[in-house]
Amino acid sequence: MTLVERFQEFIEKRLPDPLSFALGLTGLMALLTLSLTPTAPTSLLMTWGDSLSALLTFTMQIGLTIILAYVLAQTPLIQGGLIWLAKLAKTPTQAYVLVIMTAAAFYLISWPLGPITGALLAREIAREAVARNNPVHFPLMAAGALSGYAVWEMGYSSSIALAVATEGNPTFEQIGRLIPIQETLLTPWNLLSIPGTLAVIIATVLLVHRQFDLKAPYVPDDLVMPLQEPDHRPVEIDPGEGQRRWSVFAGVLFAAYVVGWFVQRGLALELNIVNWTFLAAGLFLVRSLPHYSALFADGAKVAAPTLLQYPLYAGIMGMAIQSGLAEQFTAALVAVSDDTTLPIIAFFSAGLINIFIPSGGAQWALQGPSFIEAAKLLEVDLGLIAMSVAYGDQWTNVIQPFVAIPLLALTGLRLKHIFGFALVLCATTSVPLMAGLMFGNLQY
């Protein structure tokens, strides 16, 4: 047994389920807060409880994203498209590269689409691989799809780069101006970091694959959704109810709104508009409204873990932010920085805090002021500092169970199946990300 195989076997045996993981992080954050801040236990308890509802809107948005994507994926046209795309992967290398590059492209456009697209394609390729005896490792392929999070802040989907380019952002008054995307996303060092990071992801996945020396496709036998069984049963439709024209009519209404949105606001993707786009497309492609409702009910089962775990992460965020612990941690790191190390320290601190606060916007509101002030004093480019925090946020998303939930839900895999590979990918992607920041620092 190779070292990689032993490591993955250890992870599968020892890693707790995502709910236990979230509860463990909650306990760790409470312990750190009580030890390092003057917060009283009763005050911390109330802070935690009050924060549980902080992400309810976001939880509903993500829940809908998973369900609507699931419904869309079960329609005949999309199923046919996925099957056609999966057939292009005739070798393990082609399978891994196809999943990684497809998912990454969608992460860069709109981050909710990345894990969904990657998950659906990985599952279909795995299904095709079993039929063709293509020796791919399904969990490793899914981990490759998840690793697209390591580039999402580099593209149109970037919450931090878009925030500092928007009036009224948390650091606008402190900076005294907007930071346009020409100073963040469109810089040569950021654009070069995208293919560099993807190349490292692909190389890592292929090297890990070689360690397994597979002769047949590997699919875990304890999937949440068995790979070789239909993801839903055919729905019995009453001929009197199953009139497709009503679902098409509903789809037209939602599509008209989506078109109006883009006409008025341009290419301004956000979770809500992604969801209504998925809803409109699904309504066009199902057989009837009852058919859509039946698929939606199936999808709700897939999204259930999201509704359970997201409030726990909101509680963790509340403790870290309102106790001042996260700000205290950031200030301590800023104090020992210089003009050379500041971007790298911002990167690592954002990566660590992201484990407890998996939100780019929240991280920037928390860490941005301290790092902006330090950047001014040390004469470090402000766009570079903003992207340093963004790079750290995207980096540890690769191992953040919170953001992995949609991908796990749609692949049917469990966290233990992919987490060992995610740790390896997190380690290797740190190299091109830091190299990009250091190259950027040399430009100024």
C-alpha cells in the first residue's frame, strides 16, 4: 500500500461526519474565545445563539441552488448533455482534466456554478467509467472538481475584488478611493496565477492517481446515492394535469425576469439570479408542473445537510467576529510584517480564518481594515493586499467542509471520501498562489 493510500485510508477511518466536524469547530472556537478574549461564558453563549440565524437568507439561497440544479440535471436534455460530455473522457487523464477544467471555468464565472457543474459531471463520468471499465478514482475526481475553489477569487466571481471596486464597501472610506479590477483581477500576475494554479491541480491529481495503480474504476460502496441506480424514479403523471404548456408558461415568466435583470444591470451574476435562471431552465425542460414538483421533492433530500449545518457555521462566525478574536489575530500578524512579507502573511491569515469564517465578504470586512492600514504604512500596493486576502480565502476553501456540502450532496460522496485528497491539493496549490503574490509584489 502506497503512502497516499495509507493516508486516505486513515482519513476515511478517522474523519468525523460533516455535522460532527462543524460541532467540533464550534467547540474549538468557543475554547479559543474564552481563553484569548475577556468574553464571559454567558455572553459567548448568547452571541453564538444570536448568530445562528445570521446566514438564514444565504442558507435558503444555497439550498435552492442545490435543489434547482438537481432538478435541472434530471431533465432528459441535461442528462443527455452530461452523458455526451462524459463519453469524451476515454482515459483517466481525460476524465480528471475534463472535470477540473470545466468546474474551474464555472468557478471563475460564478462560484455557485463551480461545485454544481463539477459534481454533476464527475458523477456522470464515474457512471460512464463503470460501464466502460475506465480506471478512474471517483473521490479523487470529485476532489479535483472541489479544488476549483482555489481560483474562484481570481475571476468574475471574486467577492473581495468586486467589493473593493464597489462604492460603499467596508474599506472605502479608509482607502479613500475604489480599487478597480485593473489593479486586482486584470493584473498580469493574477491572470498568470490562474493557469499556474490549475496546472498544479491537474499535476497533483494525476500523480495521486498513479499511486493507486487502478485496474478498474474505484467507487466507494457507501455512497449516499448509489452510482448505478437512477437518482429518481419515473414520475407518474396524470394526463389531465401533465400539460407541458403550463410549465413552459411558468418558465417564460421567470426567463423574462432574468432577461430584464441582465438588460438593466449587465452581467451581474449573484446567487438569486443564478437560482431563477436554473428554475426557468428546469421548467422549460420538465414534462409538466407535477413532474417538476416531484423532482424538487427529491432534490430537497439532497440539500438537507446544507440546512442543518449552515447555521452552525454562522454561530462560529459570530463568535469569532463579535468577540474580537479574529481581529486580534489579524492585528498580531500585521504587527510583525514588513513590505515583503505582508502579502504572504495576509494570505496565510486569511486561509486560517477561512476555516472558521468561510465567507470572502465577511473576511474582508474583518481583516481588510488592518491590512489596508499596514499596506499604507509599508507602501504595499492596496490591490495586491486585497487579492492576498482573497487568495487565502479561496485557498482553504479546498478543505472547508462548509463549502463542500453542495458538491458532496450532488455526487453522493461523503466528506471522508475526498478530504484526504483535498488536504494534498490544499498543500500543493499554496505554491502557485504564493508565487503569484510574490511576483505581484515585485511589480510595485
